[in-house]
Amino acid sequence: MDRPGASWLSGPEPVEPGYPGQRLGLPPEGSRSLAGLGRRAGALLVDWLIAYGLAALGVAAGVYPAAALATAVLAIWYVLGVVAVRLFGFTPGQLALGLAVVRLDTRTGGVHRVGLVRAAARGLLIALVVPALFTDSDGRGVHDRITCTAVVRR
């Protein structure tokens, strides 16, 4: 409440002018800039469709019953996402849409690959759905803030 006469009823503090990712040290556009909501949602949809296809193949092959399809889709999506982000820095959907997941290291100011624990925690938070719905002024969800990651353009 630095504004004179301001109280909690005055609403949030004004946001500094700039672009998403500026305070994180990311460029305004091009490679390594923060990805927009549309591209991130598209990548999630592609990943989900891949998981659904693989799960449907499992049902058709008799690996598990049809009643377990939804659980299988979620499990396949989670494992695919964690392994892909750890090994390559992006999921298949993010690859298709030119995105990558990076770790933001605030101590050195650099951008680094995401580790296994961080990728697993991030995937679990996305699977819970709610953390991904709440975003900050940069457009990063709670799952990215907690794991100190960001989805950027490649």
C-alpha cells in the first residue's frame, strides 16, 4: 500500500508496464520468450490425444479393461510428460507447437534443463488441474511457479 490513501479496497497494486517474462529475464518475443496460453493449451491437447490413443490400444489389446480407460489415459499422459520433459525438455505436443519447458535458475539468471523431480512435481500439479488455472502477471501457472519452470518458445 504505497499509494497515498490506498487500502485493501483499492485493489491490487498497478502492474509495471512491460511484457510477459520481462521480470524473469526472458526476451519479449522469439526464441526463449514465454509461450502464450493458446499454444500451451494446444500442446496439452496433442499430448492428451496421444495418451488417449495409446490407452485405447491397451484396451483393444486386452492389457486392461475398458472401465480403466480414463485412469490409463491419465497415467500414460503423466509418464509420457515426465519422461519427455526430463529427457528432451518438451513433450510431443510441445514439440509439435515449437515449445519447451525450462527451469529458471534465479541464482545464476540462466535457463536450464528440467530435472526428474521437478518434472514429476510439475506433471502432478498439472494433473490436479486447479494449479494450472491460476496464473500470475507473466501468464505462468501455479505449477510453473512452484517448480520454478516456464514454457517458452523454441
